Amino acid sequence: MEDFESLLLSSRTAVERWVKARISDYADAEDILQETYLAAFQGFSGLRNVDSFLPWILGIARRKCADWYRARAAGKVVLTENLPERAAPAPEDSAVEETMVLLPERDRMMLRLFYQQMLSQKDIARQLQIPQGTVKSRMNAARTRFRAAYPYPPKGGTHMKQTEEMRLPNVLPEYSITWKNEPAFSVVCEEMTGWFIVPHLGEKLLWGMYDLPSRKLDVSYEMAVIGPASVHGLDGVAIRAKVLPSPSAPKDGDPIKDAVAASTGGQEEWLFIAQEKDGYTRFLSAEHTEGGVRTLTTFLDGDAFMDNWGFGEENRGMPIHLSPQGKIERKGAVIQASAEGCADVAERCELRMNGHVYDTVCVMDLGMYEEGMISEQYLDRDGHTVLWRRFNRDDWAMDRYEKKWSELLPDNEQLTLNGQRYVHWYDCLCLR
């Protein structure tokens, strides 16, 4: 069984990420993994082609996950891609079941099999003994009737504008931030980390990066959720990120040039598949074209994916329910924290920009996303980013820039974290 052991060793990370992406309870996920490995060991002698070991063992894991969902199906609530999750029961949650009661029995069955029991359309077809094309048409009809009967609009739908009507300013508007002596509020932020878009059908967004102190727009992105998608049997949505022409490209020697290059990856367009599930948002895949060759990287591809797109243990993702945890103490420009590598809702503040006043909370990331950086994310009560700001530790990447950031950008705002200096690098502005 040496072949089995070596094949399992090379595939184990992918199998664990796949199972933990489907099963939110990590203790149950570990049990399912052990059952999967045992079943694979027992059935390995029947595998004709060892090159197909990974899809073969993922098939076993899929069946074990389906068994787990079927065993826990009774009394569960069905969620569709348009229904936001909540930390506690809300009117929308009860409305889900009330809407389900209004639907024909066949619609209820299709929605529960797909969203609750997490069966693929192929599995549903096999279980109901009907063609897969019939499953697809019935599922689309059930979704349509659910949306028509559901009493609440999709989150963000009432204020969404068409991207063609929006324009990012070429120069970052002046803004002011006033810290309020009031408790910070909790917020539900469903945005994808680093890309600001909510992974729900119909969502669109423009966002751009602004150099400081020049305040000029260096690069911007037109984001849109373009439809449902699936990767490795996990359902999500496809997101297109198109790089828009910049009024003026960063020049050599400008520190922002590296940030722009890292953001675009040298591409004119990215295509992501993303998912919101169990109170987390996560990327499932990223696709780009280089030299005429299309490259797809998924969450099963190890460090090639995790180093760029993965977040949390086994790509669990980023939590959408954000509440103050007391990890960060901030007084003006002075920040105290137990250590770098944490994030928290820090303060409540009033953000004024372009004649608008936003009641926001500032979510601070102290080196969790990237060592040696601080980010400030100003979220309104709808959980949308109004402004995002990045600060670099004074000695960040000195081997590349050969100067401290206080020397490179001496006029930019500064913060101190546990006595260390951080310098404001650039801002991101979002329009919906």
C-alpha cells in the first residue's frame, strides 16, 4: 500500500480544503475526512488508473458530505444566493420559510436538495431519476418563483447604480475623519477581501487606487458579478474584474507603481469564482491570461492559490459578522495592540467627503493580511467600504526601496503601533 500512502500524502491538502469548504463544523469535517480516507483505503485496489486518484478520492468525499447533509436536513433553513446571512434571527430569516410555504411542493424540494443538502444537479437527477437538464430547468423556475415571492430585496439592490453612469474622480477628494466618543456598532460586511465586491448576483462596483501625496488615480477596476458558477463541485458566483485605463500611469521610481503592478498582476482582466457560506466569504478560483495562455488556479492548488487568494485555515475565508473585540486600543494616531497579526473593529467615526457625511466604523488590520502593514477600512452601516487606507511600517521592504517610508513619503500621515512608526502609502475609493 505504499502507492496509496504516497498518493494520499500528495492529495491530502486538497481533500481537506474541499471538505472544510463544504462542512462548516470543523469537528464533523475531521470525522468525514477520516471516513473518506478509510473508504479510499478499502477501495484503492479497485482504482484502475492512479493518475485519477485525486478526482476519485474527492468523489468519495462528496458522497460522505452528502450523507452528512442528509442526516441533518430536518428543520434546516434554505438560503439562496440573494439572501444575506445574519448573526441572529432577523425578519428576513423567518421570511425565508414563510416564502417556502408559498411555493409548490416541487419547488420546495428542488431548493432544499440543492441549497440545504448541497447536492449537485447531477446527484439530484440521479436521486429523482430525471434528466439533468430537467433538474436545471426546474431549479431555475424554483429560484424565479422564490425571488418573486420573497418580501425583501437583495441586499444592496435598492441603491445599486449602473457602472456606466459612475465615474471615479481623477483626483481623490479631500476628506476628514472625526473619531466619535460613541460605541462602535457591529456590521455585516459581505465584501471580498481586497476587491470590495459582494458575491451576490447583480452586484456591480467601481474602485480605484490613489497615490499619496499626489492624490491622483493610478488604477481602477470595474467589478461585476456575471452569473452563478461552480468549481470542484462548490457553488458560487463568477466575478469579472476589468482594469480600466488610467489617466496617467505611475512613473519609474514612484513607490505606487509596485502596488499597482501587484494589484493588476499585469493583466487587463481577472475572472474569479467566489462564495459566501456559513458566515464567511472566500475565493474558490482565479483565472487570468498571460501571453495568450489562460491560467486557472483553484483553492485545491496549494500555495500557488493560498499565497494570493486564500484566507483563513484551509481557505475558510473572512468572517462577515464584525463586532468590536477589544483587541485594538486607538487614541488618535497612537495604536496599542497585544501583537501584530490581528484585526478588529477599532472605532466609530464620522467620514466627510464630497459633501456627504458617513457614519462609519473603522476596521483595522494590523499585519494579518500582510506583515508590516496596517489597513483602515471605513464601513457604513450597510457593511460597504467607503474608504480604505494603507500604511507601511517604516522599515517595510527596505531591501527593495532602500529607504524608510518616512524618507520616501515624508509629507504623508503617520501612525504608531506599539511604538513603531507607520507611514500612509495609498487610498482606495469605492463607488456603488
